[in-house]
Amino acid sequence: MRSYLDFEKPVAELEAKIDELRTVSEGGVAVELDEEIARLEARAGRALSEVYATLTPWQKTMVARHPSRPHFSDYCAELITEMTPLAGDRVFGEDEAIVGGFGRFRGESVCIIGQEKGSTTETRLRHNFGMARPEGYRKAVRLMEMADRFGLPVICFVDTAGAYPGIGAEERGQAEAIARSTDTSLGLGVPNVAVVIGEGGSGGAVAIAAANRVLMLEHAIYTVASPEASASILWRDSGRAQDAATNMKITAQDLLRFGIIDGIIAEPPGGAHRDPQAAISSAGRAIAAALQEFAGRPPDDIRRQRETKFLAIGRK
């Protein structure tokens, strides 16, 4: 059953009417009923396009968090073949909030790393809702260093509300692990591409997103802190999350204008959750194009481009 967001009510009403008419027509074909269904489908399509053409930053936040939005595991299953996952950080243990390994992307060997939120209660708990502990970031470092050693491009999928802030994570060096992962990303001699597919939250996202090319899905968000947390800090009122989302400039369109990201990946009408296959295919094409830009370039050029890119942020 489709889950609707609050601002999608006009579309929900039309689609509910369409479902009712289809149920009525199941017993036989009624031309006039088919015509009415087609008319309502056209209206619903137009309404959906109009709604999504004017989304506010807070509404985009809701879309980015939609429970049916495709997650890292969906992208990996569709885009990567011969996937061999690796586990553990060789220091403390395994953290399933970050999943990674090696496989083939369009026939080429790559390193793949992603934050997985999970799609059911069981998987969400197992993956800790995509909020990684230090061992998750140390696993990412391990994977990136292996990719660098063997000359394999790195593809990262970002989807987290932020790094896990628990006591155990802090005791095991959360800040240091995030900093080391960010440093490793910036120092790679192989091309790396990061795609924000849902939420890109704070340092927990930057740790694997300091890439040669940073891309965002059209309705994803990339934030220094969640709108709720920012509202609590700025106004001591988490209820003003909508104001925070607007003022923080967290949308892909704002971030492209500021030079924080390098490109926007279009989503199907109604968001990636309405047509995951189309969204994943678009992301695959964008990743392939980004990697092609660095094909054959020496490691020093790749590092220099990445350094120049990040040093230029905020200087325009």
C-alpha cells in the first residue's frame, strides 16, 4: 500500500478514486469507466508534477526520509555485479550501518561503500538506521585504502541522519574515526564519486562524501545538522524545524548554486520512492559519466582536482 506525505493529499484523493473505479470495473470492461480512469490518471499526474515542482525545503526533507525511498542495498543490487562484501574494521568489530566491498560497475572493478538505513524493523535495527559507529568509519577507511592500493575507483552512497552519538561510540573514538575517514577520502589517488541518495547528515556523511564528484538526487538533503537539531540550537524549539530547513539551504538546488555539490540527479515524478528503478538507473548513468571524467588521469591529478574543489568552497 502506497504511503502518502501530508502535502500529497490532492494526489492521494485522485488516486484513491482511480482505485475505486478500477475495482468497480473488474467485473467487465466499461468504455465510459475506462475513459474516466484515464482522465483521472492524467489529472493525478499533473497534480503530482505541480506539487513536486514547488516543494519547500521541509517537504524535500520529508521526501528524503520517505520509508519507501530506495536505499543503498537497492542501488547496490541493481548497479553492482559480482559483489563481494567485506566486514569488520580489524580493530573492534563489525558495524552494519556502513556496508562495503568490491564488485563490478558496468563491467569495471570498483570499491563500493554505502550507508544502509534498512527497510523493515529488523533491518533498521541491524543497520542502526544508517548511523555508523567508529568501527563503521574504520571499515570504510580499510576499504578505501585497499581500493587505492589496487587502483580501483570508489563509489559511495550517502544516506544517514548523522554518525551515531552514543556513549560507546564516543568512547571508541567517533570523532577521530570520522576525521580519519574524511582524510582518507581526500587523499585517494583513485577517482571517487559520492551520491547523496536520501539524507546527508553532518560529519557522518562527509566522512565518505569528500569525493572528486559529489552528486545529489533531486529531492535529497545535505545538512550540517538535522533541521530539528538546528531548530533546537538556534531557537531552543525543535518545532521550528521547517524554518531551520529553509534557512540552512539544505536542498540539492541550493547546494549546487553554492558549489558544494557537482550535480543533481533527476528523480521520477513524485520522487524516487514512486519509481525506484528509474531513480537507480539515473544514478547509474550519472556515476558512469563522473568516473569517465577521470579515466586515465594520474593519481596526482586526481588528488589535485579534489583538493582544488574543496578549497574553492565558500570563496566565490
